[in-house]
Amino acid sequence: MTVLLKRQLTDEEKQQILKQHGRKCFATGHEIPNGEPVQFDHVKAYSLGFPSEMDNIAPMCAQHNKRRVPSHWKTFERSFGSRISSQLATS
């Protein structure tokens, strides 16, 4: 069953994503320190037409999430695309 998301996650949805991924930044897999906030973003960009579904949302650190702004998506995709593709293939 596909669950469509609103643009904002509920606390329950965030906890569900953290349970699945842990506090690991999806971009590189590094641990997000406890004192640093976790951001949640689409694995494949919503702005490029990809869906807002739970299996397309992952935790990211602020630094890497900021680098994902739509104008820089191609750069991000080149840098982290293989990680994104392999993660999607296993989900």
C-alpha cells in the first residue's frame, strides 16, 4: 500500500523513518550527532516530480540537505547518485 505524505511529516512519521534508517545522513551514511537536528527530505526530489511517499523520505544532516536545493540537484545527484540508487533498490 502506498502512503502519500503531506509536505510536512508528523512526529510519528519522523520516528518511523528514524527507526528504519537510524540517525544516519542519507547522503553519505555518516552518523548525525545527537546534538545536531535531523532533517528529513525526499531521496528523489519532489520538485522533480518524484512522489512524497514514506519510502522516498530519509534523514539528512543540515549540511548535506542544504546542498540538495533544486538548483544544485544535478551536482548532488552526481556526487551521491550511486548511493541513492543502491538504497532505492534495497527498499
